[in-house]
Amino acid sequence: MKKKLIAGIVFFGALLSLAVCTESDKVSENISKEADNFNVRRRVTVINTRTDKVEFTVTGLISVNTDKSNKLVIIAEVGKGKYKKHFVNMTKNNMYVVEDVTDGTKVSKYKYEVEYMPESAIPVTVTNNE
């Protein structure tokens, strides 16, 4: 019974998360995926907020990751199968801006994917008590 209840909660939670997704959320996610696949020209600029001077800039087919605390990780595709990785230490005295410098990124607002990760699925056993 507990497994069925947990499976039901997970199912309805997933439905709710899909229901609150707006058009801009879909477009934003698709643009981010395209950028992370090195299909979008971007420019990252790091600015010293005390001096107003630009400290660092990267322009090209780049992926930007801000998951690490106080670190900006930039991976640039510099040729077919060739990449360069840059780390920028973020402090209280600097900020960064990421710009899309293409002539408008073309992504589908209707594209979506459903991925099932079997290792994270809750096993459910259905039995008949008759």
C-alpha cells in the first residue's frame, strides 16, 4: 500500500510540474540546451564592480556553468572536437554577464523530451486480492 501511495504522489507531482511550465520556460530550456551543445554564439563578460573595468571576456560557441560556488566555468568549442575550459573565481568585487550574440536563436517552443531513469524509478508491485 505504501508503494502505491508513493508512486501516486510521484506521478501527481510530475503532472503538476508539467502543468505549471510556461511557454517562456520551454523556450528558455531549449535555448540553454542549444547553448550547452555549442550551437549558440555567446559572450561572457566579467566586470570588476569596484573599478568598473572589464576583467575577462569570452566570445564564441560556449557553455556556461554556474553550479559551483563562487566559480564560473566556461567551456568553448574552438574547433571540431576541440574545447577549452576556463574557470573564473567570482568574488564580492566582480559580476558577469552572459549574452546571446547570434541573430536570434532558433529553437522550437514545442520540442520536449521525456526521459525515464530506470535506476531512480520506485518499483511497484500490483497484486490482485481476489
